[in-house]
Amino acid sequence: MNETSKEKALQIANFLDAKKALDIKILELKDLTIITDYFVISSAENITQVKALTEYVLEQMEIRGIKPLSIEGFNYAHWVLLDYGDVIVHIFLEETRHYYDLERLWLDAPRIPFTSSIEDKNLAMYR
């Protein structure tokens, strides 16, 4: 079964969430640009976590038979970009994400709802 671009973006967001990525956002760009259908944007607290998140997404996507068209920024690990064609994944060091502020640059892009399962678990503890 082939996944839609949206399903792929949501699955990648779930992979990032499983490894405790911060502030995961999915932007729908398909009506705004020809470069991709979706951005999945997340943050990490340190370079080690940026690399771990990147490796985990790569591993999980490869299990599904999907390899990126390109990988940028892995060695420096302040901003890693994984290009899956219809979905581009941005994994930022927190300070770098604030500096480039992609969400503001793509303000017109609809946001796809994504709720962290970690947030759900934390909220459940306080009910």
C-alpha cells in the first residue's frame, strides 16, 4: 500500500515524537510551491539529539523501503534536512530553528494537526 504524502508526513512526525523531538510541526505546502507537499519541522536540545533523531527517521523510513533523495547538514547537525521528495524533514537545534523561523517564512501554509503522544501522556497524568 502506498502512503499519501500527508500520511508520510504524519508518520515521520510520529517517528520524531517517539524519540522526544521538540515542537513538531507539519506544514502543507502543496498549493504554495512546487518543491514539496509537506514540511515536517522539529527541534532538538543538542547536536547529539539532532543526529539521533535524523538516524532514527532514516532507519524507520528505510525499513519501509523509502530512502531520501538527499541529506544535508548531518555533519554540522545544527539543521539537518532530509528530502523525501513529497516530504522534506527539518531537524533543528533549538537556537537554529528560532533564528531561521521557517514557520514564519511559510506563514500562509496550512498547519496539519499533530499532537505529541508524549504531551498526551503528560496530560493524562494530571487528570
